[in-house]
Amino acid sequence: MIGYLKGEIVGIYKTTSNRVFVTVDVRGVGYEVQIPPRWLADLPAVGESVCVFTHLQVREDQLVFYGFASQAQRDVFRQLVSVSGIGSQLAIALLDTLDLPELVGAIVSADTSALMKTPGVGKKTAERIALELKSKLAAWREQAGLSVSLTPQVDRQLQEDLEMTLLALGYSTSEVSEAIAAIASEPELSGETPIEQWLKRAIAWLSDNA
């Protein structure tokens, strides 16, 4: 399995179906990789170097690379395509419609209306994504060994959802624990505060203390 490609961008183009591809030259071999369109705004220019985290899909007649700006994005893509009825293009569309924290937060909190903002995702599909992936993220969180003890001031369900979301975004077990403990006493956060606000503060704290 090829985890990432690091090389020079030699081409960026969009197809008539609005799929975006980047060609990366890695030591004389050009790899064509489909990426989420929203990455275009931050993608280096042609001639510059790039690191693309990849997922390789093997088909009968071809090999297809999907590329992402971070390992966390790639991992969430893999989780999405594991859901029954979710193909690669719909997974790319989900990652393109919502930024990663919004997408994972919507899955964890079963916010089907947010998931349905993606073209092609109806109510039943959104419910299936939330149901199947929340179970997988919960197992992931349990394996990580989080919440041996609850953080004071934080509701159990809120803490579990926050931990699952941060883990899926690529933060380590220790980073997640430290962030929640650090922001738990902030006066503007309480058990009534939506998880989205908790998530924003946790990410901000992690960015400031990186």
C-alpha cells in the first residue's frame, strides 16, 4: 500500500464532470491523483513540491489514486467508503462539501441535515453514514483507551463524542485528553453548549499548544 506521494506537481486539471486531478512527479514517474476540489485553494502551484496522502483503489481495468491534504482526511475517506452504498465519488463529495471537523462532527452527533448538504446524500444515506461510522469511531475511541476517568464539568456523552471527533481528525490520545481537560473549565462552555463550539475551542487550544 502506498501511503503518500511526495514530489513535484506537473499538472492540475478538472474534467467535464468537475473531478479534479493533480499529476505528481515522483522521481520521474507521474502519478495521476484525484483530489477533493476544495483542496485547490491551498494546493501548491505547478512546479512546486507537494505531499499527497493517498488511497489506492484497485479495479479490474485500472488503478485509481485518491489524494488528500492530510492523513486524517485520507482516513475519514476510507471510513466513508466502508459504509454500504457509499462509493469513492460520494465520499469525495462529502469531504468537499463539509470541512473535516464539520463532517466528523456531523457523523458523531448524527446531524443528518448537515450530511444532506452534499449532493447525492439523501436522508436514508445520511442516517446510514451516521449509524455505521459512529459505531466504528466509538470502537476506535475505546481502543485508544480514552475516558478512563471523566473530566469534571463535562457530560459523559459530550466527552465521548468530542473524543471520537478529535481522534478522527488525527489528534493523538494524549492531545485529546489534554485539550478537553484544558478547556473544560472555560466559563463559556457548559453541558448545554453545542458540541460544535466545544470542538472549535479544542482545535483552537491544540493549535495554540502545538
